[in-house]
Amino acid sequence: QQQVKQSPQSLIVQKGGISIINCAYENTAFDYFPWYQQFPGKGPALLIAIRPDVSEKKEGRFTISFNKSAKQFSLHIMDSQPGDSATNFCAASGEGFKTIFGAGTRLFVKA
Amino acid sequence: NAGVTQTPKFRVLKTGQSMTLLCAQDMNHEYMYWYRQDPGMGLRLIHYSVGEGTTAKGEVPDGYNVSRLKKQNFLLGLESAAPSQTSVYFCASITDYTGELFFGEGSRLTVL
């Protein structure tokens, strides 16, 4: 049973466009919702994160929108750049900081 | 500032062989985790530890064992490797006040 469902599997966006990745979770005990970015041959690294007491968090070009009642959250990348081309993972964390990941979205930004 | 270090980075095993992956962190983090990453499946939690001397099962623990004898080290063992365990393994550690996972660069394991 997949606790965190992510879509789409892959995404191609033009340079300067908006990239949108969606996630849904099942466990209402989750209390921390991070997004991680992974480049080939490297480990994932935190991009941005949100806690369920707010509906939106913005850091530079990256925004998380969070809908607690729908158990959904999404990542928006504004003004997407070729350097943003990577695999992005949504995740959810709860007790013991046990973090469960979505399946990942391969983002390709065309120059 | 090394962060999280995994050894070895690459390993090829034959079915039935055993091996241990070592994870070391120098950030004094309490919590440590082992994940496996397979194409199209994201990262799946194998085992984790909330402190020295503790271990707990994650999503996919079968076929693996772990030990956390020292706070800075978290070992992942395969007693009898199977081809299904071919994967990239990531170790991570976390602070208890931000929730941010710090990952190593991965260990690529191939079981023939």
C-alpha cells in the first residue's frame, strides 16, 4: 500500500514555464511534508518543506501548496530553468521522523 | 565537513553471499535511516534507528538486518543476498528539530 502517491511520473517544461507536481497522502498522523531534489549520482537533498498548520510556503521560485482536508500537497516551480532538471520526490514524515517518499517525478526543462 | 558517508560505493555480489554496508555521520544526529531506491518506486525505508542501540523496521525490512552500536554509525547487513536486492542504497540522518534528512551519496549493489 503506497502511503504517498505522486504524479506525474515525468514532466517536460519549457524554460521560464511553471512546473507543477502533485502528491496525496493517506496517513493523517503525518506532520511534516518535504520535497527533495535528486541529481544523477547524488543523494536527495531538501528543496522545501511545509508543516500542516499553513496552506502555502514560498521560498524563491519554489512554492508548496497544502490542502489538509483533501490530504494533498503540490510543488510549483516558477520560471523553471534547465538547472532544475532533476528527479523530485514528495515525502511525508511522522512519528520517529519516519519519512515515506513518493515514487518521484523526472523533470526536464527544455532550454 | 563530511556529513553522511557510505562505504562501499559499489559492490557486486553473488546470490547467497553476505555483506555489510556502513553509514557514518559526523553531525551528532540521533536518527538514522536506510533506504533503497529502485526505478519508478522512489525511496523505500528499510530500517531506521531513533538512537544508539535502537532499531526499527521500515516499509521493506525483509532480508536485511541493521545495527546501531555507536551513535555515529548505522550498519545494514544482507545475510544471504538475492537478485531482488539489486538496488541503490541510501543512508540518511536527521536532526530532531527540523525534520530535514541528510543523505549520503549512495551505495550501488548488484547481486548476480
